[in-house]
Amino acid sequence: MNTLAAESANPLLPPVGEIIIGTITFAIAFFVLARFVWPRFEQVFRARREAIEGGIERAEAMQAEAKAALERYQAQLAEARTEAAQIRDQARAEGQQILEELRAQAQQESARIVARGEEQLAANRQQVVNELRGQIGALAVDLAGRVVGESLEDSARRSGTVDRFLDQLDGMSAGASPNGRGGATGSSVYVQGDR
Amino acid sequence: MTSSAHALTDVLAVESDPGGGFVAPTIAEFYPPAIFEFSVLGIDFSITRIILIFWLATAAMLVFLLLTARNASIVPSKLQYIGESGYSLIRDGMARDVIGPKGLPFAPFLASLFFFILFNNFMSIFPFAQISPNSKFAIPLVLAVIVWVLYNYIGIKEQGAARYFKDAAIPPGVPAAALILVTPIELLQVFVIRPFTLAVRLFANMFAGHMLLVVFSLGAVYLFSVGNFSVVFAPLSFLMALIMTFFELLVIFLQAYVFTVLTATYLNGAVEPAH
């Protein structure tokens, strides 16, 4: 068919028309691609890189936050522990104090009870002594009157005699044990009253 | 009518001729009749089916890539992922890794080159086209000349004209005595051989690939119709055509890649002063 045209053609010597067509076509293709396609991809790559970097930054921030929270928590825990220890120590000290106070109070109470008992005892003894004094006086006068056989009319004299006698008695017992207690050497009357 | 159909009518014509045997395809394969012809300023333009294929392939590439880039988002759709991966392959694998830190501005050019060659190469096995525009020497030549102009321009711009031509003629570290041999070879290589081999490599691969496919396809048709015992070899020829089609697919990708990677290498030499 067109073998005649082909035989005369050298494939390495292209017609100028084809070269021009090829140049224009490639130029158009390049400009369309360089304007509408590659920049879009570059934009996407940039956005993706930024998204990844942003993600990494966010993750780092979150990690830092978590770390801070952990530290805060640990600090709080330590604080709570010391506080608990303090409270325990305080409680122990307070308990000790309360115990000592109670002990002191108990001792005071017992001392007070003892003192009251002693006071009462002393009062009782005084009462007994007073009673006995009257009775012994009357008894002694009565007995002396009977022994002497005479009546001692003069009451003033009589009471003087009795009182003198009793004072003598008293002086004897006071000399033996001044506080009137535990005196083994006192008068027999007194010892009996004490019992 | 496709070129194969042309060839087929040739074969059938031969068949009807009693004394004829198998007629191998000729270079006429690459010179289909013009569909439309015109002349501007004394330059003849003939629009053949190969030129139509060239335009259709280029348009298909543009439409495809525009679709992948449309609504491009951080999380890519499947379509976007395809276009993006292709661009990343060139941008990261060549512009950044081959040319170096100054390479990223060349990524759009390299990627355009790659996809342009790839889609036009693919026409060699695309049904009903079955011939690559790159098997016409004009197209690879245009691309190679553009690359040649670009890397020389970049070399002069980056290194200064004096430095660039001096380094090209007198490579550093070569003994003075060897320069008698080295200088002409180097000058020839940088300014003539590089663009020539770049263009011829692509052209010859697509040319030869097309020839092989046509030979085996026509062989199968001929053997089927020969009407004697040779019919048993027809499936063999058909199988070879099939195998060659897959081989052609490999060549399509490989040649597009090689052309682009060599362009990146030349640009690297232009951007970085010789050591």
C-alpha cells in the first residue's frame, strides 16, 4: 500500500510536523499536570505530615499530662501517708496523756478518799473522846465521891478538880502520841477508844 | 483500520496470490496513511492514526491523573492512592533520592515525563491501538531534547557556564595526559550521546516490541490460513504473541522508569558540581 513511502523513510529522521505535534502535546500535558495534579498531591503530603506531627505533639502533651497527674497523685499519697503517721503519733501521745491524766486523777481521788477517811476518823475519835471525857468525868467524880464518902457540893470546885484530872490525862496521852494514832503506849482508855 | 488489519489485508492479498509465502511486516507498519493533512508555513502536518493514539493516550493520562487528584484528602481514596503512589515513586525515589536535596522542584517535571511515557508506551498493547506513539522517533526525540535543554540550562544556572563546560570537558581528577582521550569522549557524551541514547533507547524498545507482536500475530494468522500441516504451529505462534504481550507490559514500565531515572541522574550531575 504505502510501502513506497515507507521504504523511502528513515525511522530515525522524523518529519518536522511530528516533532512539533509531540512538543506541543507534551507541553500541554506538562502544564496541566504541573498546575492541577502535582500541587494537589504536594498539598496532601504536607497536610498529612502536619497531621502526623500534630498527632505526635498531642500524644506528647497527653503523656506529659498523665505523668504530671501521676506525680501529683504520688505526692498526695505520700502526704496522706505522713499525715496518717502524724495522726497516729498524735493519737498515741494523746492516749498516753489521757492515761497519765487518768492515773493522776485516780491517785488524787484515792488520796482525797484516804484524807476524808482520816478526817472522819479524827472527827469520830474526837467525838468519842468528848463523850468519854464527860462520862469518865462523871464516873470518876461519882467513884471518888463514893470512895471518899463525902459529897462534893461545891460544883465549881468539883468541875475544877475533874478538869484538872482530865487535863492531866490528856497531857499524858498527848505526850505519848500527839496525833492520837498508833500510840501503843497510850492510856488503856484511849487505846480502847481507838479500836 | 488498524495497522494489524492493514498487515492482514497485505497477507491476504499475498495469500490470494498463488506463488506467495509469508510476508513479514515491514517498516510500513509505522507509516499508516494520513487521516487528515494540512500545511502551515511550509511544514506538513499529517494526522495519522498514531497521532490520534498519541493524543488519546495523553488525554487519558490527563483525565486519569486529574481524577486521582480531584478531592485529594489526607486519607486517600483508592483512586487517589494510585495517583499519589505514582507521584511519590518519582518524587521520593528520583527527585529526592537521585537528584538530592535540590531535587524536589524537579519532581513535577519528572513525574509528568514518567506518566506521559508510561501511558504512550501502554498503547502498544492497548486493544485496537496496539502501537505506541513512542515507536515513532519524533516523540522520544522531543522528550530527550527537552531533557537535554533542561539539564544543560540547570547546569549553567547552578554552576556557572564556565565551570559547567570546564567540568564537562575536563573532568576533575583525570591525569593531563589522559585528557586527549577523555575530553572528546566526555564532551561527546554529555552533549550528543546522552540525549541520543535516551531517545533511541525508548524508541527502539517500543519499535521492536511492536514488530515482535506483529510478527507473531501475523504468523499465527498465516499458519491458520496456510491450509497444510503447518496449522499445528499456529497455536504456538499465538502463544508467543501472548507471552510477548506480557513481556511488552514489562518493557512499558521499565522504559518509562529508565527514561525518568536517567533524566534524574543527568539533572543530578547538573545540580551538583562534579567532584
